Amino acid sequence: MKKFLTMTMVVMAFVVSMSSCSKDDDTPEVAVADQVVGSYTGTEVLTVMGEADESTETFEFTKASDVSVDVTLPKYGEGMMTVPALPVKGISLTKSGNTITGKLAKYEGTVKSADGSEKAYTVSDVTVIFSDKTVVVTFMQKYGNMPFAFEGQFTGTRK
Amino acid sequence: MPAIHLSAQSFRDSVELEPVVITASHTPKALKEAPVVTRLITLHDIKITDATNIQDMLTQEIPGIEFGFAMSQETSLNMSGFGGNAVLFLVDGERMAGETMDNVDYNRMNLDNVGRIEIVKGASSALYGSNAVGGVVNIISRENLEPWTAHASSRYNTFGHEWRNSAGFSFNTSKWNSQTSFQHTRIDPVDLPKAHTSEEIAIELMKKAQGLPYDESVLNDDSNLSRLYGQKTYNVKERLTWRASDRLTLVGRGSYYFRTSERDTYDYHFNAYSAGLKGRYAWNHARHLELSYAYDQYDKANFLPDGTRTHDHDYSNQQHVAHALYHHPFGKNNLILGADFLHDYLSTYQFVAGTSHSQNNIDGYAQFDWNIIDRLNVVSSVRYDYFSASSQKAFTGRLAIVYKYPWMTFRANYASGFRAPTLKEMYMCFDMGNMGYMILGNPDLKPEKSHNFNVAIERTNRIRNSGFLDGRYNFTLVGYCNIFDKRITTIDGPEYEGKESALYWNENGVTVWGVDASLGHIWDCGVSFRLNYSWMHETGNVYFSQFNQPRTHSMTWRIGYDHRFSRRYALDAALSGRSFGKPQSGRTDVDQGYTIWKLMLQHHLWRSIRLNTAIDNLFNYKPKSYYYSSPLTTGISFSVGLSIDLESCAI
């Protein structure tokens, strides 16, 4: 009986230790947000009232949670005719195969304008697609009292 | 007989009893004797179109008038080649302060207590002064003469989940008459369907980035608008009349209007306050003197979503108007002498910070209505205006000749018009959207001028004993030419503190040629038909902005049927439509024209209840892309409304 108990404890200890070993060997998958954060440089096309303006810009994606990212839309224009950089927070990510897609219906925030005053802005209809090191972003942007919306498209690659 | 609204008989009466109009001559005249062709929208028209405000109403009824969007999703207007600031809108003959974007706020002009609307196309400055350079739209309130009336109504439309609620009360005694009305509307934001979703665009963009085959058309969307903003309005009005004696009548009125427009970043709040006092002393039915004072204030301000007022977009326009009008008869003829004093004050974020401007307008005018013989009527008017801020003077005149054969009426008319530069156009100094692009006023602007020539023929008659065609018909054919000069617009301006600018400037004008035709028939069996068609062509310095895309051809029509089936039930049905041709600008990236149909069924239950059901955009027209002149539709929509007249319940 004593031998049986000893064997049982040995087996249990082995199972427990094997279980522990097995657990230790699992490599946790990197969070989707961690897979896409970084700087992407490429071409941004902003269209307002039917007129398109193209420029080279960098979009910086930062981790908000394991499954969401923030991005800052780069500033647009020069001098007093500037729309400052606009943070957009909480873009939810989903992964399918090698593609990670981000969606955000609407983000409202405030930002300091070129003259120092506080301006409200809205970024809506945001779609982001990451594939390998490439990202595309589409969005609508309203800034301050500007009576019209900017429609944005960005295509960039991560360094 | 108890009031049964819009029965077959009342519809016919509205046409056959020769309705009276006042706008064309400042004097009540039978429609067929008005010196200038006047388009009349009757109470029946207002009810059967189920329109909420003047914009809805005119769009459905009058060809050649088109509303679109201006900057900031405020409303723009084009009427026979003239923009909104060239068409004078009046409510009971009084002008309104304020503007949204070169227009008055059309939402102020709700139709809850409106009895009729008169539209005179072409210059009318000889009677109405500045802004009547392209025409006048006069909205005239109802005056209930029953001892008392009370009504309440509510209507829901699926487009934007729009609600319109209204209530009114009136009483009438030998000495007093009071009219009170209230209206509230609410419409939710409407996301306009895009040709492609943002996700579809992103997928094509990714294919392009990866060098895969992609659809270029998905990446280019021609729409200028993606969302219609939601808004709420409140409108309350009171008019009190005191018949002090057989000769003296005093009328006091007051109104308050509030609108909030729910934008992406801010809420825009609009407030309007209006008050007036009018006295009328009548020696007899033809000789009378009218003195009045009117005050109108229109304010705008922006609010953050948390309710904080930003004060960076404060706007206030205040107008004081004193008015005198004297009618004196000479036998069958009539002389009118009038004078006005207008004080106009404007404080706006579009001026240099902390500044405001004002000006006075003084005018005097005379009109002689000469009935040379029974068939021949000549109406001539002259007017002088002086504007203090620009030191501008304007002389305007009109000569209208009406010759009436038993079978036809002929009209010929010349009228001049002008529009003085506004305070905004003279003193603006505005960084548009804080983007470093200035809009600059120009104190040296000259008034816009117009000359309108038109000829018209009109026939109204009854057909009897002809079987199928028995009933009443009328047709009107108007040909016109508007010469419009010194039009105020913007050109590239000088550099201002290192910023680019646009400067208000007088441009060479345009000449607009056009034809308006109208044909109507009311059969004795209760069926009616009306077709209105407008053609116009512009020559000269034609200027197309993205907000203003006039069209050569436009048409409206309505087929109606009304019948009382029993004492408890009557039906008033209308199948109406409007069709707009392609824009004259030649723009090809948008729909080249469109046609929209509407079916309206108005059920009269017992004596006091009216149930309205409507299907708008019956054939589900959807613009291929939304630009500033697109119709406000995302496809078919439905509405249902209920209206109760309490005084009829009490009988």
C-alpha cells in the first residue's frame, strides 16, 4: 500500500512537473497592437470640396491596448493656414490571416491651433488595413469651424 | 356650414373665386388683374404639398427655383439666374434680418399659419427697395375670422426621422383678433450613402500599394457631402389686432425663433426676435394711411458639445424699420405714396475683432395705378433710396401695362432693381475657417443693378357642355429678359498681413433670357392638373460656383383628385413631381438631371381630423454622388401626419 502511494505521488509529481514544463513551453502570441505599432511613411491624399492635395507624411501608430491602437494624423498646411496634428484614439483591431483591420466610427477631441486657441475636431469613418509592413488608412476629418470636411487616404510602409 | 377643409368644393373655390394678391402693386387686386404676373401658392397648395418651410414649398411648386447647399451646409438659392441675396423674402410685407450664407434663414419661414404665398419674378425694387433685384417672395399669414379656432398637428417623416409638431389658437371678436402659433421640428443627422464604403476604398488602396490589380474608380468619390446635419427648430408667433373704431386698426406682433444645428465639432445656435406695431387709419375702403414700426434681430453663436459658448463665432444683425404708406383714390385710379427708414446694425466675427458697423437707409416712393379704360390699366412707380454707409443713391422705376380682352389678358412690364452692398460685403475681414485665407470687404462697392423686361399672356376660362373637358382651365406664358449688372462677387485680393485673400468686387453682369409657362385644368368631376415649366439661358459674364448650378430646364406638375365620399370622409389626393435638367455649367461628374415624384393622400375624417400620408421620391431616385445642388434624398421616404381642428369638434 505504501509502495502504491509512493508510486502515485511520483506519477502525480511527474504529471504536475510535465504540465508545468508544457506550460512554460507555450510562446504567447504577440498582441495584434504590438504587431502594427510604429512609424509608417508614405503618401497622404487629402481631398476637400473635390480638390485633392498629395504629400509625403508619416503616420505614427501607438499601442492603446492589446487590441487597439492610437494614431496621430499629421499636420496639414503652413503658417497660419495649418491644421495641427490630430490624435485619434482607440482604433479597434481584428486579425484575419496576415491582414489586421482597424475600425473607428468617430473620434472627437480638442487641440491647440496655430494661434494657441483650443479647437474642436472630429475624425470619423476611420478604416486602417495593415498587411506585412504596409498600411492604408482612410478617414474623414473636420477641424474647428472649417465648413467642409477633409477626406483622407494614406498609404505607407513601416521602416 | 361647418368648416370642411380642402373638400372638392373648397379646392375649386380657391381657383374660381378670383383670389386677391397684393405683392405686385402694394394694393389688393384680383390675381388676373395684377399688373405683373404673380404666382400664387394657395392654402390648398400648402396643405397638399405637406411642406414644412418655404424651401420645401417652393421647390415642389415653382420651376426655376432651386435650393442647394452653400458653405457650412447653409442653404443657397437660385431663382432664374439670381442668387439668394437678390431675392427679397417678406413675411406679411416685412423683411427679415440676418443671413446664413447670403440668404435669410429659410427655416424661420415655417408654413404653420400661412394663408398664401405670392411670388413675383423679376425686379421689384421700385416698391420694395434693395434686394428685390431678382424678385420678391411674400409669405402672408392667415387671419381666422371664426369666433375661435384651435388646432394641433404632428407629422413624422422617415427621412432623418423628422418630426414636425405644431399648435395654434385664435379668437375673434368685434374689436379683437388674436392669432397664436407654435411649431417645433426635429430632424436627425442623415449619413448620405457613398458610392463605396471606407473599407472598400481601403481594400482597393491596399491592392494598389501591393501592386495588385485594383479599381481606380473606387478611390475617386465625387461627393461633396457625406452627412446632413441634424437640427431642431422652435418658432412661436403672436399677432394681436385691435379694431379701435371703424377707421382705426392697430396690429401688434411678436415672434421668437430658435434653431440649433448639430455639427461635427460644434453646435450652431440661431436666435431671432421680431416685433412690430402697425396702425392703419382708413377714411374709406380706398383712402387710408398706414404707419408701422418693425424690429428684427438675428443672432448666431457656436457651442461646444458640453454646452459652453465659444464666443468666437458670435453674430448679431438688428434692423429697425419705420414705414409710412398712404393710399389716395382718384376715381377709379389710385395713388400710393410711401417712405421707409431702416437702421441696420451688424456685429460679427467676420469683422475686425471688437468692431461693428451700421447704416441707415432712407427711401421714398410713389405709384400711380391708372385705369385708363376698363380694359387698360397702367401702373407706374418711382423710388429713391439712400444708403448712409456707402453714400449710395438708387433711383428705380416700373412701368406695367395690362390689357384685358374678354378672352385673354396681355401684360408688358419694365422694372429696375438694385441691391445695395451689405455691411458684410463692405467691412468683412475674416480668416476663413482659421486657415489663413482672408475674405476682405470693400467699402467702395457699387449697388448691383438689374433691368427686367417681360411680356405675358394669360387666359382663364370655363368649358361647358363638352363632355370630358368640362371644367375650368387657365394658362400663362411669360417671356422675360433680366439684365443684371455690377454683380457683387469675390475676386483674388491683395495680400493681407502675409495671407492670401479674396476681395468683394463688382463684376460685369449677365443677361438672363427665359420663358415660364403654366397650364392648369380643373375638371368638374374633381380631377385637377397643373404643369409649370421654366426655361432660361444666361449670356455674358456667366459665373458658376460649386454652390450654384442653374439649369436650363425645370418643371413641376401635380395631378389632383378630391372627392367627398360621405359626411364623414373626404379624400384629397395628389401625385406631384419635379424635374430638373442638367446644370448649365456642363459639370459631368454628377447626375445630369433628376426627377422626383411624390404621392400625397389627405384623408378628411368627420369634420375635424385630417390624416396625411405621403410617399416622397416615389420611384426611389438616388443621386450617384452628392454635391451642393443634389436633392436631399437618400431614396424613397414615407410620412404620416395627423391634424385636429378643435373648433370643429365643438360644433
